[in-house]
Amino acid sequence: MVKLNKIYTKTGDKGDTGLTGGSRRPKYDLRIETYGTVDEANSAIGLARLHTHGGHDDMLARIQHDLFDLGADFSTLMTVDKALRITEAQTARLEAEIDALNENLAPLNSFVLPGGSPAAAQLHLARTITRRAERLACELATKEAINAESIKYLNRLSDFLFVLARAENDFGKKDVLWTPGINR
């Protein structure tokens, strides 16, 4: 369990921050940017949860915990032993949930515009933030060692958020579809 006795430490007042294990990096470092964007996605999911229905909230609550695991993963260099890492089982759970949700969705004949219900709009926002986190993680992987499962998890999470947004839009019946060239 994490124990936070003091919220401010003043250790970052000069523009750097600590990684798990003790090393420090500038706050603009790509690794910091990556796990900061994971945190941003988690916050967007928290907003979406204010609007979700049924068991969807339970799924999103699990994902928020996963995203804290993922943030811990990115904040810990691969050289640190016994680190908290995102696992293949967490990615597989997302895949199973995508498959289960997808069975009940109306077929897609066009791209879906972000919107529809308040829940769907928030889920689409969380999806795009997750995609940004994935892009940052891919770039980070070209510069230093990271847990490869973290990229897979982010990729599946963005897919999950898309499918869940459609489920929140009356299982796709209330999706807002793109009409190419409509404003020409």
C-alpha cells in the first residue's frame, strides 16, 4: 500500500521529478510525458464514469486501477527488480471485454464521430488521450527499454474505449456517423 504523509515535497521545484527507484529526470522528459498522459487518460475515464450505465462503470473502475499500474510501470526503469508492470492478463481481459461488447453492436458502415451521448463523448475523449499515450510510449521504446506489454495494453484500451462509446450510444444505434464531403 502506498502511504502519502505529505503531498508537497518541494523536490520538483527546480524542474525535475523522481522515478521509482530514485533516479531523477526533467519534467519534460519523454518518460514523464508518457506516464503523465496515462494519468490524463485516467482522469478522462473518471469523467466518463459519471455518465456510464450498468456494468460499464465496473469495467472502467478496473481500467482506472490498471492505468495506475501502467503509470507505475512507466515510472520505473526496466533495470529495477520486482517492479509493478502491466501484464498480458490485463491486456487479455480488455480483449475479452471488447469481444463481449462487440457482439451486441450494430454493424458499422461509416466512421463514427465523437459524440452521441455524454458518456460516449467522454469515452471518445479518453480514447484520443489514450492514443496519444500510446504514441508517446512507442517513441519512448525507440529511446530506452520499456515493458512491451504496456504498448499492447494502450492499443487495446483505445479499442475498448471506442467499442464502449458505441455501447453507450444505445449499442451503436445512436452513433453519429461521418458523412464524407457533407459540407462541400
